[in-house]
Amino acid sequence: MAGYKGGFGGFGGNAQMQQLMKQAQKMQEEMTKAQQELDEAEIEGESGGGLVKVTVNGKKVVSSITISPNAVDPDDMEMLEDLIIAALNSAYDAADELYQRKMGKFGNAGGMF
């Protein structure tokens, strides 16, 4: 191994390593910021023309459910249950879209929820 300098090809390897470290740090900071934005996002899904509304964050954590009195029929609770499911799915779809916009550029490094 005559002439082997080690590192990343000898001369300039240290500078390349520093540049890679800076890029990795910047990506980590951007990912942390995107994750924080997902935590703080308020995404609303609704169904039944607004009879049921669900609010989630970008990581699909439900923070509120609002049910209009007009949606409550004691003789047809199944419809109310279906409206809640539809509102949740609507909010989840919007959260998935936001997640992809914020975290998609990080590939698998962003993790999945």
C-alpha cells in the first residue's frame, strides 16, 4: 500500500468529510423542523356536509371531534358512527398529504408513523 494517505483519497479528504458532516447536520435540522411543523399542524376532516368535523395534527393525532346536534339520531347511531369514520379518514388523508410534502424529501430517513 505504498503511497496510501488514508481518509477520503488523501489530500482534501478532511475538507470533503467536513462538507458531508455539514450537509448531514443541515438535513437533520430540516427534518427536525419538518417534524415540529407536523406536530403543530391542525388539519380538519369533515363528513356529512360538516355535520362531523375531526381535527388531527400532521402525525394523525386527533385533537378534537365536533358533532352537530343534527347528526345525532338515537334511532340511527350507525349513521353517526359512519360519519365519524368518514371524517377521520378525510383528516388522515390530508395528514398523509402534508406528511409527504414535509418529509418525503428525506426518504426513509424521515421514518414512518
